[in-house]
Amino acid sequence: MSTTPSPSAGGTQTLYASAPKIYARYVKGTFARLRRVSTLALLGIYYIVPWLTWGDRPLVLLDLPARRFHILGLTLVPQDLFLLTGMLIIAAMTLFLFTSLAGRLWCGYACPQTVWTNAFMWMERMVEGNRHARMKLDKQKWTGEKILRKVAKHTLWFAFAFWTGITFVGFFMPIDELVGQLFAGTLGGWALFWTFFYAFATWGNAGFMREQVCRYMCPYARFQSAMFDKDTLIISYDALRGEPRKSAVKKGDDQAAGDCVACNMCVQVCPTGIDIRDGLQYECIACAACIDACDSVMDHVGKPRGLVRYSTAHQDAGGVTHFLRGRTIGYAVVWLAVVIGFSFVLFNRSSMELDVIRDRHAMSRNVGGGLVENIYTVKLTNKTDFPKEAVLIAEDENGQPIELSANRFQVAPFATTREVISVRARTEPGKPTMGLNFRAHWVEDPDESSEAQARFIGSNR
């Protein structure tokens, strides 16, 4: 710890101190139930999806060695990378729109860090007890009981984290094969590495770092303020109603005290250890644990609920919240445009990709009869599960057919065929180059086609 003399008190002033461990208290209530439902649903999706199939393949499989992404029955190849980019843009715009409307509800209910931390905290409470029991256990000397409880907790944590790692790798290779190789002891090095890597990352983030990830590592907490305004939903404390707190007034003068009884329950249940009564803070993940805790206290003392509540700055100031405003409308318009564009491209996506490149190392040559020959490399990609035969047609700028040395190609499933062909054509006098239009289609399905353009170089004499 670094210290420096204090200019006022003549003592020392701490420049750095490690953050104290947070012992979040268990709380019941409406929002706590919503968090449990959200946690169970999201964990269920994560652990079940790799086992689901669509036809004869996994529902979601990011097959990196084969360079294929199977997502909900859709197979993407490297040529479809723009579709994957579109998915990420839609996810980002959804987050921006949701944040401008509802604040950090993503952080409180759906963020992977929150979801896995909730699961780890549940196992911790099951083994070590609630807040005071855990604090007492950590302070006492190492005894047989303490060792047993700590070992039991970390055994549960590691088993859960290890299966999390297995499931993570199961998104990149068929999970039935993965589990079979694991129990047979034949699992490959990379699969085993990423299993343990993700397991230890989960164990560390959800078991030890917890709120530190939200405070110091997550970039979302830093730029969320750019999406907040006075109509964004936040968790707020009603200071007009709550102050002065009961502990701040003279004993017996209950009439002068506000509704806040200074029980500090809102602080004890907070997973990031903040005091919501100090106002909005970037560490707040909007989990609403403080709302449940405060409402239960208000019920106990016979006061109305809502001292701590979901609200907006306009609502706290006595105004009206406007959900339709420039910021949200702008996000919604951009989001809708991206979704429409993505859907159009997706539903009009061809199962074929054609690319034609002229060989720049080979000069054009005269072959007699007024014809000139150019060399081209044709690349045909088959995006389907079945072998296909393609027909290639070429026309000049006037729509006249052009002679090709080869016009039929066999393309394997999810593969790209490269063929070198020669093209013979005539160029107009005084016009040394012209454009060529290439079109390819499947023999079995002529409507599935792809086009490409290239330049034709005339006589070099």
C-alpha cells in the first residue's frame, strides 16, 4: 500500500487500498424472483443448445476447421461473413436501444457475468450460509469445519465451471463427440486447453472477481452514460421522502425523521457494494436487489413501498417520462433499418458464389479468325450440403454470347472450385478492352445463380 503525508492532519493518506470483500445478503421479492427465472432460463439455453440438432447437424455449431457456421438451420461460409457482421450489428443496436429505454437491465438480469455469478453465489450460500454466516466463517481460524466447507464450495464451483468449459467447446465441435472423447481420454490438446481455459475463467470471474469485472473490466459501464438521459429507467432513492434518516434525528423525535430507517439493508444486498442512497453510480447494475430489500423493510415498519424504486430523472423531479423521444426514435429507426436490410439479404441469399479474375500474368493472344484469347480463373462456391454441377455463361457488353473453353463445373458441398478457362472474343476497332458479364447457375436449379464482371483485353499487336 502506498501512502503519502496528509497536508491537513499530518498523518497519512491512502493512495491505494484493495477493495473489501462484498458479502451480498440473500433477498426475497418480486425482482429476486425475476432474476432467478432469468438465470435459470439463460443457463438452460446455454447448456441445452449444443445438444439440440437441426436435421443431421447441431442446431448451433461454429465449425472453425471446416470454416462453416451452422446457426439455427442456416449454414454460413466465409463468403457470408457479412451476415455474421449483420447479426453483431443488430445485437449492438438492440443493446443501445434497450439501454436508452431501460438503463442497465441487461447487466442486472442477462449479462453472462451476472448470470454465472448468481449461480456461484447460490452454491456459496448453500454451503457456507447467508451473509453473516459467511463473514463469521471467513474471520474464524482454520478448523476442520471451515476447511470442509471451503473444499465443498470450491468443488461445486469447479465442477460447474468445468462443465461450463465443456459446453463452451461444444459450440465449436459436436458435443456428443466431445464428451465421448473426454471420458475415453482421447480428447485433443486444443479442445482440452479451451475447456480448462474457459473453466478457470468462469471460476475466477464468477467466484472471485465478481463485481470487480463490472467495475473495472467491463467497458459497457464506461460508455453507458452516453446512452442515458433524463427519461432513462434507473434505480433511484426518494431523498425527499427518506431524509433525514431516522439515525440522524434526535431519539424519540420520530415526526422529524424521514421514511428511511437507516437499516442499511439496501447496501447489504447490493452485489457491487454501493449505497443507492448516494445517487446514481456507474457501478449500479440495476438488479433491483435494493428495491426488494427496502420494500420488505417498509412493509415491516408500516410505510408505503417505493422509497427505492425504478424511476427516471424526470419522474423524480415531478415530471412525465417520455419513452418516445429523439434518442430512442433514432436508435429504433437504425435498428429497424439494419434488421430489414439483414432480412432482405438473408432471404435473397444465393447458394452459389461466383468470382472471375483475369490472369494478369498472361497477355492476350491472337488465335486467328479475328479472335483474341484471354485467360481467367473462375471460382465457384457451393453453400449447400450436396454436390452441385454449375453451368457458366459469358456475354459481351452487347449481350452476345462469348466462347468459353469450359462451361460446366462440379462443386463439392461447402467447397470452392477453382478452374482456369480461356475466353475467345472479338473487340471493336479502336476499343482495346471491353467488359464481360459472367453468369453461373446450378443445373438442378437454374433460378439459383450468381453473376460476376471482368475486363477483356483485345489484341496486343
